[in-house]
Amino acid sequence: MAENASHTDADEATKPGGTRKQRSIEKLPTLIGGAQERGLPAGAARESPTGGLAATWNASQAGVERGAALLPGWLRRLGYYGLALLFVAVAAMLRWALGDILSPTPFLIFYLAWVGAAVFGGLGPGLLATVASWLCVDLLFDTTPGQVGLADPASVGRLLILLAGGLGVSVVAEKLRRSRIHERRQARKLTELAQSLEREKGILQSVMSGAKNSHLVYLDRDFNFVCVNEAYAKTCGYTPEEMVGKNHFALYPHAENEALFSRVRDTGVPVEVHDKPFAFPDQPERGTTYWDWTLTPVKNDSGYVEGLVFSLFETTQRKQAEEALRNANDRLQQQAEELQTQTEELQAQAEELTTANEELRDSEQALRESEERYRKFFTDDLAGDFIATADGRIVECNPAFADIYGLSSAAEAVRYNLRSFNSRDWTDLVARLKEECVIRTHQCIHRRPDGQEIHVVANVVGHFDEAAELTAIKGYVYDDTERKQAEEALRELNATLESKVAQRTAELEHRARQLQKLTLDLSEAEDRERKRLAEILHDDLQQTLAAAKFHLGLMSNRCKNDKTLQETTKRVEQLLVEAIGKSRSLSHELRPPGLAQSDLRETFEWLASQVQAKHGLTVHLDVRDRLGLRTEPIKTLLYKAAQEMLFNVVKHAQVREARLRLRRRRGNICLAVSDKGRGFDPQGLGSSAGSGLLNIRERVNLLGGRMKVRSARGKGSTFLIVLPDPPQQTGQTDHL
């Protein structure tokens, strides 16, 4: 039955609607508190209060069960069955001994045996006690042992009452026993859980309180203090109890930090900050303090951020120490002359220390055996470890030190003085050691006994006596020569490359100027050829075509009667008209009449009228003052660029108006064509632009100018061209 009860408990612990552990935690204060108020164990807090006798019975039963719990399960269960037989035997003995007294109710004593067996053992022992009682009554106290008087209604009634009573008592007792076992187990689990929570809480509080140099707090999602350690509260001028429940940014408002806290809470990503400045509003005497801090989100099983762990470490002293170190370096530079005098004094003291070292050398013999393990590490170290006196005499070193300075062994190295490698550096090093006690990554150049210079990096620490006098220097060095040589070679290579780059840049600039001049010459030659072809078309070809048209008209008048010849004449006349129109159009394209104007305003006014006449695009001109160009190719390029950009407006912008703006600024001619059309993506201009815009961009670049395009979809476009218009110079010729 006990095994069944344990399975029942396990099944109940896994039912939905809240786990047994959650329900136990919710009831934990009430159960444990009630049990402790009555001075009973936690498992006894839920016993049914049925009076003093019931309490005594329950206590005795609990004691028996606790004693039985020490036995194996099968033996403990067998003991309950033996206890049931014992109760029946005791009842039989009492019935036998007190027969006269119990004669009115001869079987009452056996009822007590059933109850006791059922209460202690449950259903099985209770039924066993019932059967054993019936057998005992039948065999020992019935007048016809071994037979049931079925003819006697009273005998049958007693038997049924006996069995029904025993069964009922056993079933009720089994249910009570299981309920009691369940409650005791539940109470034990709750007690263990409460003790575990208390231990974890104590450990957490011990960790937070033990972090003397670290400031630790736990905040909820609204940045209210939930748990604060002593260091944090002391720094803020409160006690931990006073800070719990208060809002962090109500005490210390800071918009930037609050935004950072909110981001960590919302994203669940921790943040780490170094040397963050902060001024306590309620402690102005502290000034600006500096902090390294981390903000870590605390998430539940579903990843929801329930709180934040805020850990801080104050770095104000380190920042102040860095400032003090900088000031100390400035003072050291100003005290260079005083250090010379101090050096002489140190030399005298070094001689005294040398004598003292001779006296101490004998006493060091007793310590050498205990230093054997240290010596092995010292000897095998790849860095050059050394111990020296304050005047630089090497007391001890390892083989790596001797190898760095080109010496055959450590025994040979101890015959040298560190001052001999670089006396000035040694003096400065000793002076710094007296101020700082520890020097890290000290770089200097030493000259080895073989004359070779090496670059070494040293880390040293000074040892001082009770009078704060430097007695010894310990440290290690490593050879950094190869890296320094590589750096020097790299610097030389960079200088060479920079020189070559500068030279090549000058050559390219010269080539660019030559190319620009060639471009201008080519443009001028092209314009001259265009002008010549236009004049030929206008003066020669058009006159010839006009004369041919005139003579064709005379011939048509003479042969009016010949219809076939009249039709041929009309077709030829039509072809001549088309040829005259095409030659006139080609003449205007080769040399637009507007380019003949000396003023750019007039040139672009003619272009605007042509664009409006051909394409219906109204061009608003914005040309200030009278603008004349010193070079004809630039004028031609500006005209063609404006013509091409206006044609693009007609073709792509889907508007009826455009604006053309022309300015002269600081020796440059600035041409801008803009519209308020549908716009485009300038990034795709290189791949999708027509040959006209690409040719214009190339010509502008060759002439030393630049072309920019600003556009966005739905916001129109602006094309900007800037060309230099330097004064013409004579007597100067660039040669390739």
C-alpha cells in the first residue's frame, strides 16, 4: 500500500493546472509558519485537530512510522501485518481475561484491534485483523467452533457486522493513512524547498555583501532596486534597506543611461561600458567619478527579461593615478639636474650596499636549498631574468639573459654591470624605480660586450628596505631588435614609396595638363572643321541645289504638255526640296547659328527658342550679366551639353518646363539644367545613360571640369557642369 501511495503522489505532482512544486511554493509560508507556531514538525501542521487524544494518537503513530521508515520497504510492510496479528492476539487475551466484564459486548475489544491495525497499516493489515478476529472468535469463543450458525439470525448478523465493520474501518483507515502520508511528504518537500531557498538567498546575499570592491544591484523591469549590496549602498550614501524599492533614475536621473538600460531590457542583449563618467547629484563634493560597469538581463525560461543585474567597479582612482603619473613625468623632466646629484649619492650608497651584500651573501647559503624549484623555473625561462643591485651589478641571471647579451653563460654575465650596457638609461631607470617601484615595458637600446647594439624591452621591480632605500632590482628583458629593425625597414620603405608616389603624381598632373591642352586643341580643330563643312553646305551645296531647282522649274514650264515628264519633274523637284532642307538642317547641326553670338546669354536664348519650337519645352533662363568665354571649345561644349541635357528632359522627365542657370564663379563657368519631373536613380546612370551624356562627361573631365547629377524618384533632376575658363596664355607650349 505504501508503494501505491508513493505512485499516487508522483502522479499528482505531474497533473496540469500548476505543478506540485508551484503549489507548494505558494503554500510554503502558511504551512511552515503554522507548524512552527504550534511547535510541531512541518509535516504535522496539517493534521486534523480532533482533540488531545487524537493528537497523542497521531503523534505516537507518526513516531512508529518514522521508526519503521528506517527498515526496508518489504520488511516494514511485513511488520504492519505482524502488528495487526499482535493487536488481535492482545484483544483475544483481554477478551479471555476480562470475559465477565466484557460479556455485554464480547466482541468490542476486537473492534479496537481492527481500528489499530487499519490505522497503522492501512487496508491490508486492517482486513487481516478482521479475518483473524473472526477466526479467533469462531475457534475460541463460539460454542460451535469451526461452524457458522446460518440458521441463527443473530449469529449471521454478528458475522456480517464483524466483516462489514472491519472492512469499513480498513477502507477509511487506508484513505486516512494515504492522505496522512501524502501530507507528510508534501510538508517535507515544502520544508526542504524552503530551506533550499533560504540557503540560496543566503548565498546570494553573502556573494553580494562579500564583493567589497564591486557594486552589485538587481533591478526589476521598471529599474526599481530589488537587491543592493553594501558597497553600492555605501557609495550612494544609503543603507541597502533604504534603497530597496526606490527607482534608480528617480535617485540619479540620466537620460543617456536610462536609454541604455531600456535597450538592454527590451532587446535582452547585455552591455559593458568602460570609464563611464558620472557625477552624483547629491554628492557634489566628489566631483566627476569614473566607472566600469556591466548591465546583464535576467531572463525566464521563455526568454522574457524579468530584471537587470547592474555591476559596477569604480575606476576613479586609476584615472586620478594616470593624471598623477603624467604630472610626475613632467616633474621628472624639470628635475633632470637634481637627478644628477642624486645619482652621485646613489653611487655612494651603492658602494655601501655592495659591502652589505658581501656580508649577506654568507647568510643566503641557508636559503638556496628552498629556492631550488624557483631556480629551475628561473633557469628555464625564455626571457632574460636577472637580479641586480641598485648600482647595476648583476647578482644573478638565467642563460636566456646571457644569450641576449651575447655571453656564453650566466656565470660570465654576472661579471658585468647593467650600467655598462647603457649608463644613461640605467640612471633614468633607477630614478623611475624610486618613484614608481614597478616599471613595465621599458624600451631602450643596449650595447652588448661584442659591440652590437640591441633593442630590449624590460619589466623591472624595485626592492626597498625599511628606510625606503632601493636595495635590489629584479626583472626580465627580451630582445626586440628584430621587430625594431623590421619597423625601421618599413619606415624606409614607406618613405621611398611616398617619394615615388609624389614623383608619379607630379608626372600624372603634367600629363593631365598636356591632355587637357590636347583636348582643347582637338575641340578647336573639330569646331573649325564643323564650321568649314557648314559653310560648304550653306554656300556651295545649297546654292547648287537651289540653281538645280530653278532650272528644273524652267524645264517644267517648257514641257507642260508631256504628263509623264511633268510627273518626273515634280518628283525631282520634291527630292531637291528635301535635299535643300536636309543640307540646311545639317549645316545648323554642324554649326548652330547661336554659337555665332559672342554672349552666352544670346546663345542659350537661341537654344531655348529652338527647343520650344521643336519639342514644346519651355526653358526658363537664369543668366546674370554678360558672359563671354575666352576659349571657343568651352563655349561649344557648354552649348552641346545644354542641348543634350534639355533633350533628356524632353525624353524622360515628362514635364513641359525646365530651368537653365549659368554663372561665372572664381574662374569657373557653372551650367545647371534642372526639372521637376519623375527623376531617376543616379547610381544607375553609368550603365543606363546614353552615349551623349557619357561623351559630355568624358569631354568635361578631359577639360579639367566635373559633372554632377542630383536626382531622386518623383523629385526631379539637376545636372551640374563646372568648367575652368582660365585666361589665355601666349608663348607657352606643353610638349608630350
